[in-house]
Amino acid sequence: MTQSTPALFLADSAGLDFLNSVATPTDAVVDWLEDGESLLDWLRQADMVPEQVLADLRERALPGELERLAAQARTLREWFRGFVTEHRGHPLTESVLPQLDPLNELLELDRRYSAIAGPPAGTEGPLTLTDRRRWNSPDTLLLPIAQAMAELICDQDFTHIKSCEGPTCTLLFADRTRGRGRRWCSMSLCGNRAKQAAHRRRHRAASAPPG
């Protein structure tokens, strides 16, 4: 069943947003990849796959194929969570390459190509060289996720990957602030809760009887 709660994209990294596709935004765990339709909706919200491609693959999918794919995505997510959890806080070196064999095997399946395209319909502009992907089967929906994971590994300093300091929050993020002082997944979720909790503690301390 497609989640009614909008997915969270707070990590400043598509690869970490994938890990955050299961989270506890309020009091209950929400998994935005819990079934095939949920996976398609998350990919749409993440802007990883064109909507027309999602519609075409939904129509072409065999019975149970999208459910199987969602299960694969969840397995991939938890494998990657283990890798990120193990290595965050430290720079990556080539010693981790053997651990990345499952991801490299998935990346090998990608069939991307370049094409010369004109400007958007109804506009004028130069010709551009664009990257495209052949979406041959529902399995190819995992490829933009794999690309986001690979970009996180190669482009992000793992010493700046953090977990939210909210006491029950499981969200990860890339701290891109100038002083690397980011503490919360977002102020609207955990940051404000922490401020309110601190205010209540100060109020209780101030109103407590002496001694």
C-alpha cells in the first residue's frame, strides 16, 4: 500500500535519503518501500525515475514482480546501512573495495547512453548532450538507487555523515554546514522537539522548591 506520509528527503544526499526511506518521523516506523507500489511512489518522489517510465513498467510488470523488487530494494538498503554505519566518521580507503562487490555487480547491469537532444518543446535553445537509461524491465528501477549509493561513496566525505541527535530518530544526513555543526535531521522535526524539551526542563528546574 502506498504510504500517505510524504517521504523524507532531508539528508543532502540521495544515497542517504535511500537509507532514510524507513524512519520514525513521529511515533511509528514508516517504510516507504514496504511493497511494490510504495517503491514506485518513493522513486517518483525522489525524482529518480520519469513518471512515464514508472507507469510503463507498472503496466508491463508480471504478477508479484514489483513486490519482489521492493523486497530486493529493502535488502539492498539494509546492506548499505551496514556499510555506512561501519564506516561513517572515517575517510574511505581502497581497503573497503571488497565490501562493495554487491554494489559494483548491480552497477554493471546499467545500460546508460548519451543522446543529443533539442530544447524543451515550445522553447528555443542549443542542442545538448544528455544522459539516458534503457528501462528494459522493472529490475532496472534499482539502477538509479545504485548510482546514488555509488555517488555517496565516491563524492561524500564519510567523516561528515552523521545521525540525527533526536533520541528516537534514525535519520542520517551529510553535514554540509560550514562549521560541520548540524545536529538534527531537520529543525521542524527533531530540532524543535529538542528545544521544547530543553525549555520544559528549565521550567521544571526553575519552579522546583528550594532544596
